[in-house]
Amino acid sequence: MAETNTLDQADVVDILKRAGYLMLTTAGEGGKLLSHPMSPQQVTDDADVWFFVGLQGDQAVALRKDPHVNLAISEAGNWLSVSGQVQFVDDQAKIDELWNDEAGAYFEGGRQDPNLGLMKVITDSAQHWGMTGGKLSAVAQMVKAKVTGDRPGGGSATTEL
């Protein structure tokens, strides 16, 4: 991203693809918000995100009742918030395509584990707050602002996906 006051779908896709982990927030009983660390398995050019999920867990139960979610990513000087809705997908070929050793650590039965679920977050909008220049530059800007008392540079932008 060249500027922090502009954001388009390609920017969102780029940030999501670089994220090894993100926080997925769901609404539980009574609207209580809960966040879970998740590892994206794939990010599409449409900014949709695929995940593996345990089908018997509280998270899956909550998502069946209310599919609205938020994905959040934070790194030095940059924050991304993406809203969307979860769709559970029954597709063994897609599971096989996305399967990896990390997923195997969570699902003892492997690709055939009866608890293994596949979900796709269909994103609809994103907001980004950040500073130019990447992590090192952002850290330097924050340190400089702390020492000088000035506000660090940066901006925010929102886009529909």
C-alpha cells in the first residue's frame, strides 16, 4: 500500500495473505463477543478466507446460530478489520487441497476426522489503520513520536469488498 488513506480489495487481499494468524470474532449466547486465533488456509482474490474448524466446538455452534464475524489483524503500525459471514462448506476435495501438517496437529483423524469442518468467510467490508513503510518504519515512527511528543503519521481507510 502506497498510502494509508486509501484501501482497495487488492490491499485487503495482500494483508490477509501475509497473516499467519488472525483473530476471528463471533457472537455467542446473548450477543457476547468471543475472539479465537485462527490460521487462514487460503485467501481468494475476492478477499474471502478459508479456515478449518472443529465442528463440535463452541465456535462452530455459535457460527451456526449467527454467521456474522470479524477478522482482525494487528502488526506494528498496521491494523486491519474485516467483516463478513461464515459459510460451512462440505467439500472433501477442498479439504484435500488445503490440508497441511499444522491442521493435522489439531485433527487427529486427519483429513477424514469427523470433527474437521471447512468454513469460508465471505467478506463484505474492511477498514485499515496504518503507517507507511512497513513494520520497521512504523516502529521508528512510533518511537520518534514518543520521544518528540508529536503524533505518529498514518491514516485510515474503509472499502467494500
